[in-house]
Amino acid sequence: MNTFSPRAIKDHLGTQIIGREIHVFAELDSTNSEAYRMAREGRREGEVVVADRQLRGRGRLGRRWLSPPGTNLYVSIILRPPILVKDAPLITLMAAVATAKATKVISGLQPQIKWPNDLLINNKKVAGLLNELRGKAGKVEFVILGIGINVNMTLEMIPGAMRSSATSLREELGYDISRVEFLSALLRELEGEYHAFLMGEPGRLLRQWEEFSQMVGRLVEMRSFKEVIRGRVKRIDSNGSLVLFAPDGSEKRVIAGDISQSREFPDMRPKVEEKER
Ligand code: BTN
């Protein structure tokens, strides 16, 4: 855990809110659970929980997040945005954009955001976000941004069944990345995006998200609450829903789900006009 000195992280930082206190643990069940507990007890916005290892790292949809020691980043950040619960998905987009930007700055690689909040490099998952929220009377009391980044994990550390779909920065670059530098970059990017968000600039956020996601115009198949929805991605709307053109021409909004495929559907290919040649 020697590389995780809070002093070393703060030395790199220069932020006002995000990272104002960094709580570092050798081991936790889950940084999200710890940050949630701290937030409930009144810890301030911008406080960060980092662990070298998680014993029960949590992923979306009840999945586990692989969290071996000494190699990756497991980070949770407490935010207290003055927004309504219905607008909270924008916070998820913001965190995904900040994670993508930090990944690009540190590695020089071009990550892709897969809706809603996976980060891919060369079509393999390198990071995931699990954001949890407590609200009161329709307003957000706090949000926990939970971010897991496969930094230096080697292919051998990834279970066989996941090897074709998961990667790490190290696997993509061929050399190790400093976790402290990555964490600093991440907290700095979050600070910038969060300021912009609080200034009420959702347009900038949505544009950046669309740039990183490169999903607009693509054909996707999604699972959302046991329903399978197919369609061409039109845009992301200002409350974070994915807007699709369905094959029947209708417009569908998806708030949550998993993109299970992204390919051409025969019935949706543009018709080639047989005109005079
Ligand atoms: C996913 O892709 O399913 C989301 C994974 C989120 C993992 C991170 S690691 C830090 C934080 N603590 C957790 O228990 N989960 C998130």
C-alpha cells in the first residue's frame, strides 16, 4: 500500500472540493459502502475513499467487481449536489466523462464510454462506475461516485471467462502506470467537470459524453428491466436517458439497462436504391 500515501496524492492535486480529504485503506469490503456510511454520518462533499483491495467490490446489477490488491484503483467520492433526484443520471455521465478524460491524459489511449457507465479500450472493459444515491423529498442528499479502474492488472489475474471482455491500462500499454498519478488526474478531471455541472452547463457535458461514446448512429440491442429493446442511437438526453429510434420508427428512451450487442440488424440497414447506373 506504499504508493497510496494521502500526502503524496494531495501533493499532486491542487483541487478545491474533490479530494479535500482522502481516506486511504489497505482493505475494505467496498469503498462505496464505506463512503456511503461516512456520508450518512455527515462527511463533506469531495471526501474520497480509496482502498488497495476490496473484499466485496460491488458492480452494477448486483455483480461483483474484481478487486485484487496492489494493482488497480478502487475509489469512491462523496458529492452533495443541490439537484433533484430525477436529474441525478447527469452526475453519472459527468463521472464517466471525467474518468474517460483522466484515462486519456494518463495513458494517451482513446477510451470509449459504453452507456451507461463502462469505459472500454479496444472494445474491452477497463473501468466501471457504480453510483449510489440517497435522496429526501425528491432532492439529492448525497451521491457516492464509485469508480473502479483496471490499472496494472495483468491478463493472468483476470479470470478466464472475462479475459475476452476485460483489460487493464497495463495490458493495453505494455507498462505499469502510477496509481497515484492516475488518481490525481481523476480527481482533477472530476473537479473540473463538477464545477461545470454546478454552473449549469449540461450541453458541454452531453457533447463530451457523445464524443467519448461514439454511439450516436449505432445500432444497439439493450436489456432493460427484462425487456429487449433494439434501435439506432439518436442521442443522450439532458436527464441521461439514451434515446433510440426503434425499427418501427418510434422513439424510445432507456433510463437503465445493459447494451448486450451493438451491430447491424438486417431489417434496419438503409435501403440501397436501385437507380439507373
Ligand atoms: C460496474 O461496471 O459494474 C461498476 C463497477 C464499480 C466498481 C467500483 S470499485 C470502487 C467502488 N466500490 C465498489 O464496491 N464498487 C465501485
